[in-house]
Amino acid sequence: MIRSMTGYGRHKDYIAGNDITVEVKSVNSRYLDLSIKLSRMYISLEDKLKQLASNYITRGKIDIFVSIECTEGDKVELSLNRDYLEGFLKTLETIKSDYRIAGEVDLRLVSLKPEVFLVRKADEDMDSIWQGLKPVAEAALANHLAMRENEGAKLRKDLLTRLETLELIREKLLELAPVSVREYNEKMKERIRNILDGAAVDESRLMTECAVYADKCDVTEELVRLKSHFEQFRELLDESVPVGRKMDFLVQEMNREVNTTGSKCCDAEMAKLVIEAKAELEKIREQIQNIE
């Protein structure tokens, strides 16, 4: 089943005296881009979260938000986030200096910034926190994955419909191709006879030369390759592994064959079908940008 790269998942639980909430949001991206948002006091868990997330997701821009709150009644330790405070104060001084804003920084202003303080349970350690956080993160990631699969199912349905349209266009082109070549051959002969204006013509030589030029209008090879690309694309729609990049490559190959067909065809009806095929391929190309 193909997956969309757009999704959302959330899970919240109370574990070992902590209210833990994990949210996962994702949008499309060429590569895997993981960003973890959690309190600085738990920053040592960031790598573990990234490793866990990479087991569920292989592509997309992923934002994971983690909230760990101590419940009331727990014994907590309060410490100063010096790095944040120093940066905050320097920023305020810069604002005062650059924009000539009057006023002084006081304790009340500092105390209104929760980031200045680090709060943690007195007896907690990172291993125990991770044991509580991991199942919540796994549940959020699973919810997120379910949404991506649901969106992927909708994308698959749309892509399948467009692929069927392309297959019908190819069949019509295949029917018209030999007729178009014959008509072009006859037009070439007639044009040459008109140019010669009654002069003697070597019919054998004329037929050979016209056949050579008419062969340049033959799109059979392109249509055969298109059929192969369509079959491969249909198989990818049922894969259980990430296929977005493979689909992107196949659509490029389809476009190449359709463009070549368009440059060769010498029939108005075939040219119209080529335009329709290119329009469908462009819609497919847009859709697969969001497939993992």
C-alpha cells in the first residue's frame, strides 16, 4: 500500500507520574527531515526519538512535539536555564539599543518566561523517562502512519483512474498509428508527383524513398515502451515499500515517450491524443510528489 507523506498523529498517556503527550506532523520532502521539539531538560532523548521515528518513516519533513509534565504533588527540582536566560537578556539589550526603546528588565519580566526555568522530578532519570515516553511516541507514530496510509489509499485510487485513461489513449494511438503512416506515405507520393509535374517517375525508387520518410512517423516502438512503463507503474501502486522515487522516474520516462510520439505523429487526431496524455501525466507527476 502506498503512503502519503502528509499526516498527523497524536497520543497522550499518564505514565510513572508524568503526563506525556506526543504529536507527529509531516509534509512532503525529497528526503527524511526529522525535527524533534522537546524541553531542553530532555534533550538527551532526542537521538532515541529520531531512531524510533525512522523505524516508521523513511521520507518526508517530520515534526515531533513532545510534552512531559510532572503531576501535582510530585517532588520537583527547579533549576535555571542559564543559556536561554543569557540569550534572552542579550536580545532585549539589542532591541533597546537598535530601536531606542526605553525600559528596564526586571525579575517579573524574566519570571514570565517559562523557558528560563527547568523543572524535573527530583528522583527521575533519563532511562525511566524514556521507558515512559517510548510507548507514547510509538502510539503517536502509529496513528500518524495510519493517516498516511489512508491518504495513500486515496492517492492510489486517483492515480489508478489516470493510469487507465492513459492506457486508453495509448490504445487509440496504436490503432491510428498504421493508418497515419499509410496516409503520410500516400501524401508524400502525391506531393512528389505534383512537383515532378508529369515527368517520368521510377515507381520503385519513389516507393522506397517515401517508405523511409513514412517510417519516421512510426510510433510503434514508443507505444510499446509506454505499455511497459504503465505495467511497472501499476505494480508500484500495490507495493508495500516506499515507491515515490521510482514512480517519479517512471513518469519522466513516460513523458519522454509521449513527447517523442508527439514529435513524430503527422495526424491531427493523434496530436490531440498526445496533448491529452501529457495533461494526465502532469496531474500524475503532481500527485506522486506527495508519495513516500
